[in-house]
Amino acid sequence: MAHNFRADLHSHSDASDGTTPPADVMRRAAAAGLDVIALTDHDTVAGHAAAVAALPPGLILLPGMELSCRLAGHSVHMLAYLFDPDNAELAAETAAIRESRVSRARAMVIRLAELGAPVTWEQVTEIAGGGVVGRPHVARALAAAGVVATPADAFTPEWIGPGGRAHVTRYAPDPSRAIALVRAAGGVTVLAHPRGSNRGWQLPDDVIAGLAAAGLTGLEIDHPQQDEEQRARLRELAAALDLVPSGGSDDHGELTGYRIGAQTAPGDSYQRLVELASGAAPVSG
């Protein structure tokens, strides 16, 4: 008999661009009454061991990450779960993505300095605190320096938004390649917030259908940046393409108002994803 799990399948820690340690993410997930929490830091599994060590009784950790991809010049995010973290090809790819993140952030800091913004590389790495450096850390440094009012205000053409004065592109694989790598490592993939981008581009239906044909497992539907009309259309699309409907808070700690559990996946989605994966297993507290 199927059990309906209350599962938040999208969260971040300070292993990438969240503000809270993995252990705190686990505690907050338990306090939010969740049965399942997925830790999906950007392009890294570095937070998993600390999350497992701090897992409260009754909470299940779904190991994952959010892979950075690129399609037609646009950023696409792919949630990956239950892959073998020791798979050499997938590990090499995520290492290449992380290295490109760092070199891109360094180049942005240089451009910002040329524009007169008082932000240094040392400030950005201090904010990252050993986690995977990304644009959100540069944005937080800009806000701390008073250049912008909030980190969100940095993601504009004036600063580090796509095409912006200090924007620099970086390496990221095509989403079809990411899907193939995760599948080869025994994992499953869910396309993250396909209509929830606040940066101007949304994935068309035909592109999503192409990714489904390439082996995509699921579609993130319940997400804070997707309105009810978008969710209704995505539910229809998921059903038509036989994709697992998913959902999560995309919590980044203080940056998103500590919203773990604010969005959850449909009741049977967690089990469907687990049944389709073979590379790793969920961890019970």
C-alpha cells in the first residue's frame, strides 16, 4: 500500500548558496513536519555527510544535487537524486562545473571593480564560506557593500544579470548530457522550476518533451516561483509525457525566508522516484 509522504524535494545549504549548514537544514525540515527532505546543493554533494550525521529520527534524507545546465544560451537547472556519488564521469563533470563557477565569479569581481563597485574576491569567498562559489555570493557581496539594496537587485542588466555589465558566462553541460550522466550513475532527474525563472526565459513544452525523450524522470511543478496557471499546465504536460510530478521549497535559508516545507511534492512522487533509481538509497534518521 502506497504511503503519502510529505516531501520537500528541493533545498540548499551553505555547501552551495544557501545560508544554513546541512545539519540545520535537517533540523528545520523535521520542525516543518516533513517526512522527506532532499538536499540538492548546486553541483556538489559536499553537504551530504553532515546532513546524514545530523538526521533527526523519523526524517528521511533523499540525497541529491541541482546540476547547472545550459541550453540555447540559457541557464537550465536539473535536480538529480539517488545517483552513485562515486561515479567517475558524473563526478568529473560536476568538478568541471564548479571550477567554471569559480573562474566566472572571479571574472565578475574584476568587472565589478572596473565599474567602481567596492567588492573583492576575498569578500566573496568569505561569504561562500567554503561552499561552491556562485553568483548569489557575488550578489550578497554587492548588497553588503551597499551597491544594491538586496542581493536580488544584483541580478539586473546593470550588474550581474544575464547580459549585464558585469555578467560572465560559464561552462555547463547540455541538459540531455546531464540526464545521460545521472542515468548512467543510477540516478533520476527532475527538471527544476521550468516556468519559474525570474530571469526572463522559460522552457517551452517542446523542449521539455525532448528532454523526456532523452530520459528525464520528472517535472518540478509545485515551486514558489510558479503560479497556479503555470502549475496546471505543467501537471497536464507531466501526465502527457509520463513524467513524475514533483515539488519543493527551493529553500536557501535566510535568502528565501527559511521556507522549508512551504512547497511539497505530490504524495506518491517520492516513492515513484525511489523506485526508478538504482545508484543510491534514501537515508532514514
